[in-house]
Amino acid sequence: MTQDEMKKEAGWAALKYVEKGSIVGVGTGSTVNHFIDALGSIKEEIKGAVSSSIASTEKLEALGIKVFECNEVAKLDVYVDGADEINPTRDMIKGGGAALTREKIVAAISEKFICIVDGTKAVDVLGKFPLPVEVIPMARSYVARELVKLGGDPVYREGVITDNGNVILDVHGLAITDPKALENTINGLAGVVTVGLFAHRGADVIITGTPNGAVIEE
Ligand code: 5RP
């Protein structure tokens, strides 16, 4: 089975957490794209979605799913999203698709974070995947210097502007043994919009696509 087929297993298995008549929080990425296809198959049964990116909004709307503004919705029951890495305590690195800020906002208004991944995303220690940091453009060099002081090797993601008009630094070379502390530290730097560490708001449920189907850990 290919990696994409395993992503599909995970994406479709997440339908189990979607309540009839609900508004669903929808993440971003290739795994979520399978979840959006799955949502399309039950679109008459849901009220709509809150989306974490322009890309996901376009895909949802193309399938005829109503997309609500985040400000119109006080609370969501579930948020379904992928991850770049997830550790045994369910902290995640996210933002490989540059959607980390909106993902964090939609996750923050959601009761349950359903993380959909293939088996390659599970790690013991976060950090092999470069940690994305969304930065206000004028702060790029300053934040990069501060990230070096923290032991990282930040690389400017050339040619990428986020949905919020900002830039991304991908921080290589970190072994993240205290994800909550690092999340606080990086979020505290002037000019940082969001760090792609999801430790304070980690996953509640993990659905891993495997060659034998989806494995759900609650
Ligand atoms: C986008 C994300 C994605 O969830 C993450 O990059 C995983 O993507 P994929 O499902 O394509 O492997 O955080 O900003």
C-alpha cells in the first residue's frame, strides 16, 4: 500500500467522529484532502465546516460544503487535521503546508483534535522534521538569529507567503524534549505569529492509516 493510500485510510476513518448536523473543523494537507472527500460523501448530513486554509476552503466549497467564518462559530466538537510529526504524548509538529496559524486557531475552538496520519509521522522525539515558524516579514532576520541561539538552524522557506501574508522559517536540527516549553519560548519572540508546535493543544485521538486499515487510539 502506498503512503497516500494509508493517508486515505486515516482520512476516511475520521468520518466516525463527525456528528449529524454539526459544523466540522477542517485542517490542511494531503491527508486532510482525503477527509474532505469523505465529508463530501455525507455533505447532506452536516451543516458545514470551518476551514484552516484557503486551499481547504476551495476544496470544501468545490464539493458543495458550506464554509463558515471562524468568527461566526463559538465552538466546534471536532477538528480533523494531519501532522508532520507526532510523539507518544501526542504533541505535534505541524505547518509543513504553511497553514499552522489558522490550524492553531481552529484547533483552539475545538473540543476534540482528531489527528489523521500515516505511520511515517510517529516519532519518539519531535524535531527531525524542520519546525515551521510563521513570522511577520520585517522580523525574519531577528527571529532567525534568536532561533540560532536556541540551538536551531532556521531556513527561510523561499517563495512561500502564508494565507496571512507572512513568511515561514523552517528550523532544522532541534531535538525537542520539552515541547511545551519550546512552544512558549518561540511564541514569545517579537515578530513570531505562530510556532508549529502543538503541545499545549495536542491531539486527543490519533488515527493512523496502515496497510491493514485505520488504527484508532483514543
Ligand atoms: C499543514 C499541516 C499538515 O497537517 C501537515 O503538513 C501534514 O500534511 P500531510 O497530510 O500532507 O502529510 O500542518 O500546515
